[in-house]
Amino acid sequence: MNNIKLHRVYGFLLRHWYEILASMDRKVDIFFWPTIDLMTFGLLTVYINNLDVKVGVAAAILGGLILWTLVYNIQRDITVSLLEDAWSRNLYNLFSSPLSIGEVIIGTLILSITKVLITTSFLLFLAWNLFGFNLFQFGLPILFFVFNIFIFGWAFGYITSSLIFRFGTRLQNIAWSLIAVLYPISGVFYPLNTLPDWLEKIARLFPISYIFESLRGIILRGEFTDEKTLFTIIALNLFYLVLGIFLFILGYKHAKKSGWFIHPS
């Protein structure tokens, strides 16, 4: 992590920026699929509102969807940035340059922030104009949740990337699918006590379950998260972030030692 140079980080980001401009697939990831999700669940919330159920349920669903889109896109962007270089046989060129692993980590963080901010801004604009929903109307706590969503997304992205470093591109589907394991147990759209007891205990090992539960409490009942829950979110996020970066560096060293950068497979 020593001798980090900003111009090399900039070069790393520029390479991915050019790919986004030239690739329809990358543009689809940023705009199309998030829009489809928003439209599907947005129209569902219109239907729920027409049923005259409890006030705030529709808003809680839309808020959960937007935050889940953050989690998914952040972790995917980190992993896919590695896969793109593996698919194009560019890893050898990348890591034979002076670019350090620390600069790669910083570059992927900045890349994920930039892409996700674009996607989220677009979704917030659509949600406001199509459904009259403003996520930030619920105040500063939302910023705390968004910040911690970023941290967990980064951590999970580095964990999945470390698996690709270790086992190769035959595990490339985990870039899109591994985070989906947490989707049904994170309480995105329903309370954690909906889950079986044993599954709820597993869900509470991950900070996003507390984030979605807290978001729902604010929207439905106007209840701000207690200090114990805030501490739990921060502590779990720090644990997963440190674990993710550690495994990423460990996977990088294994890939370098095994010659995977020359013949990624």
C-alpha cells in the first residue's frame, strides 16, 4: 500500500471510463436494469397505495429497492472491473506496470462510487418524477445508511474478487450471483422476524440487515435507530471491509505467484 501515485490511479480509472463509453453492456448495467427494477417495484407500490394499506409501506418498498440497488451495483462494479481485465487478457499488462495493489484498491473504490452515484441519481430522479418518492425526505439518517451501504458493498466486492483471484474466471458468475444469497434474508422488503429463527440469526451477521430494518422503522413509524444498532452496523462493516481487503490482497498474491495474470482462466 506504499508509494501510491495519483496519476497511476487516474490511468486505472481512465481505462474503465473508455470501456464504459465504448461498451453498450456497461451502459445497460448503469441505467437499464436498475430502471426495470424501479419500474416493476414502483408500479407495485402504486397498486399497494390503491389498496389503502398502512401508510408508508409503498415508500418502504421503494426505499429498500434503491438501497439494495446500491449494494448490488457497488459489489458488482468492483468484481467486474477485475473480470473485464481478465476477459481482455489485460491483467498481465496491468500488473506488469508500476501500478500497485494499493492503487488498484483505491481505483476500484473511486470507480464504484462514480458509477453508483450516476445510477442512484438517475433512480432518485425517476422515483421522484414517476412516483413522487424522495428517499432523502426522511432526513440525515438516510445518509448514514447510504454511507454504510457503500462500505459493505466494497467489502463484499473485494471478497468476491478474492475468490476470482484464487479460483479463476470459472467463478465469474459470482460477480452477479453471490450477493443474491443475501437478498431474501436482508429484510429489504419485509421485517427480519418474518424469517425462520435460525435464518434470522444468520441475517443478523450482516450489517445490511440492520440497515434495511432501520430504514423501514424510520419510514413506517418515524423511529430513529438506537445507538446499539448504529454501533453494530459500524462494527460489522469495519470487520467485513478489513476482511475483504485482506482476502483481496491475499488472492492477488496467490494469483501473482501462480502466474494467473499471464494466463487467466
